[in-house]
Amino acid sequence: MSHEMRFCPSCATTLQRVAQQEDGGLKERLRCPACDWTHWGNPTPVLAAVVENDDGQVLLARNALWQEGMFGLITGFMEAGESPEAGICREVQEETSLRVKALRILGSWEFLRMNQVLIAYHVRVDGEVKLSPELVEYQWKTPQEARCWPSGTGYALAHWVRSKGLEPQFGAFRPNQSPEPDPAKWPLQHWSHDERFVLPPQW
Ligand SMILES: [Zn+2]
């Protein structure tokens, strides 16, 4: 279902496509002709976690809306008033009942179709898994067993696998999807002066 913005949320006037000068030049956007409100359409931040247990395995879970055999990372929307770090601890607890005892950032990726930006963490956890109703089943995978997939959460998983000294193996996330990673995103193209840095994508 797509929800296109039609009315100004401030004064309820019908929005119009209006071109205006911005820092990057003339830009057409949905704007309010009455109060000058602009619909920027910024991406929504989504948090994701590569959840690792003390046996060095990653937790992959199947969402209730996904078909059988599709397993992904733990994800959720960032809420107003929290940091991304606090948000991912909350999401992991809500969805799995596991307690995050340590975390580090893995990276950020775009999800253009949903106009979202993914911020992904590697978290270490304590406790027993108890899934929220949103998730229907889960599995623990070793870095050797884990298959990555060519989208943001899959690249986050690839970073985790690589941090274990292994080369990530990619596969399709769903049937009929290409299993090949985007060459702009994987393999990493390190900056020659310091391999912790990667080269920026072409833009
Ligand atoms: Zn308005």
C-alpha cells in the first residue's frame, strides 16, 4: 500500500509540485502554496542487528509475513527520543527477549524501494530467545554456515562474517532474486593507505 502525501500536515491545503531554488539548484518538490511547508520525503531510519551469542553464532529470524525459508536480521524502526544504539537494544529485547551486553556499528545502507536508511549493529547478547509475535521461527548459524544476501541487512551480515576472518558467501534472499552482490558494495574496495577505510561509491 502506498501513502502519497496529498495535503499539508500544517494547514491542510492541497500540496502542489513547485520548483524552488535550493542549495543543489532548482528542485521540484511537493510544497504547500499557502504556508510554504515542504514535503522533503526524507528516508525513515531502520535499525538492524547481527545478534551473536557466546558460541559465536548469529541469530536469523523469519518474519510472520515472509514465506518459509526466508530468514533475516532483527530489525525495527528507530523511535523519536532515542539514540540508534538505545533503539537497537530495545528492538532486540522486544523481538527476541535477549539483552544486549555490547554493540558496535557495522555500517549504513539505503533501501530505496521503502525510502528507508538502514543502520546496522553487531550486538553480543545474554539470555534465552523468546520471539515476539512478529517473528515465527529462528535459527543460529555459524559464520561458516551464514549466507549473506544482496541488500543492506545482507551486507551487514557480510561485514560480520568477514570480521571472523572468512569470505562471505552470497545467496538469494527470496526465490528468483539475484544472489550477486552489488559490485559497488561488495567486495569492499579498500583505500590503499588504510584498509579500515573503503572507497566511496561513484556519484
Ligand atoms: Zn500549509
